[in-house]
Amino acid sequence: MQTQKQMIGFIGLGVMGRPMSLNLIRAGYSLMVYDINKDPVKEVVSAGAMEGNSPRHIGENSDVIITMLPNTPQVKEVITGKNGILEGAKTGSIIVDMSSIAPMAAIKIYEIASAKGVDMLDAPVSGGEPKAIDGTLSIMVGGKQEVLDKVKNILMTMGASAILIGGIGSGNTAKLANQIMVALHLAAMSEAMVFAEKAGVDAEKVFQAIRGGLAGSTVLDAKLPLILERNFKPGGPIKMHTKDLLNVRDTAFEIDAPIPLTTQVLEMMKALKVDGKQGDDHGGIIQYWEKLAQVEVRKK
């Protein structure tokens, strides 16, 4: 394995960031990491990374800085805030924000970075924790082609694809479109399977019967087997999908886009938060319908 000479900074070692950073180390990249939670930092450092003591420190010592953070406020603070990346970043360095944030926010952060001579891509991902672990994430990129070309090999260490959608912000627009579709798939699957269960039909047999037809989907194949086992361990938790749909709502308001179905599913996810289910995998949205119907979809 050939060691890469570029120094990569990585900020945000949560459910997704930790395995993504480990894949970079396995590929031979030099890595400096930072997170406010020190447990994953210790793990990644033990795998071969160096520890940074602040976002600014990461910026001072890195050619490419990757951020993988919960939402827009954290990304703004880490990049543009006091002791943030831009206080230390060198002219010509590249920030790749792989968080899922509001597209308009990505544009504003890009403008601030550009004024300081720092390039930026917004590059959110799809695939959840399993694909973060095996390095097969789908990466949706907004920004300049020439900037993507400089970091494409790095991104392909973490993903199976890295597609340039358009200008800055378009990566997050694509991610939000993805999250709309996943949310509506989950809702349709949940409604259909609770319907079948309420009718006294074995939901697992319904799944096997329809999965090869037009109603079949990656969502159905990935999530229904877990639901049948009552396994709601989060790969993509409801609280994070709710956050994405709130960003959809805010963006839709800014651009006058109609989102009636998404709004309904958002309210269902908010109801599950009230029931204490926000930490469950987003496939756990089925519990909304199960509570109304007084049934459980499970393996017989």
C-alpha cells in the first residue's frame, strides 16, 4: 500500500465519520482528526491518525479538510466560527463538507471560504452506516469540476461513486431529493405492510411476493427484513432523517417548491419523537402506523 503524501484533516467522527476516516487510513492517507467526543478520536488515532486540538489546528496542518457534522449550525461554527477551519486554512486548501445541510447555507459558507482563498465542495452522502463501513457510499457533489478532480481519489476511498451535480449547494439539493424519496418509500412500505398485517396476511410472504415486481425497491429490501426482526438499531436514525426533512421544508419555502407528501411524513416522524422513538432507525417509522392499527409487523 502506497502512503499518500497529502495531509487530510477530518472533523466529525460520528456514526458515519468514524468508519469513513478509518477507510482513508486503510488506503494509506495521512490523517489528522478532531471531534468534541474523544472516544472515537482515540479509536481513529490508534488506527494511525494524528489528533488535532481544534478545527483551526486541523486547517493549519491539512491540504484537504473533510467535515462530517450533524447539521448546518455545526458546519458553520466549525468552518467559519472562532478557532474554526478558516482561521488556520492555507490559501489553496480544499474543504469538503460531507454533512447534510441546507443548500443555501452551503453557498454562504462557500462564499466566505472563497474570500479567504479556500476552495470548497459540498458532498453529502447516501448509504448509511453499512456503506460508510464498507466504503461504498454514494457521494453527491456540488462545486467546481477542477476542485473535484483534485480530491476524487480521496472521495472514492469512501464511496462507490462521486458524481458532480452542479455548482455549490447542488450536492445538498440532490441529497435532500434523495431523502424525500427514501422517506416516502419508507412511508409507503409501512402503510402497505401494516395494511397486510391488519388483514391477517403474513407480511413476510407479501414482501417475498412483491419485491421482484414494480413495487420492489432498495428501501424495501434493506429495511423490511430488519422490521420483521424488530431490529430498529439505527443505521440512519429517525432524528437525522427528520433533520433532513426540516431542511427540505426550509429550502422548499425559499424556492416555492410544493412538498405535500414530504410534509406529512415529517409530521409522522415528529410524532415518533414524542413517543421516544427518535433514536430508532428510520425504518422504525412503521411504528407510527402500527400504533394506529394496534398490530406489529414481525416474523411469524
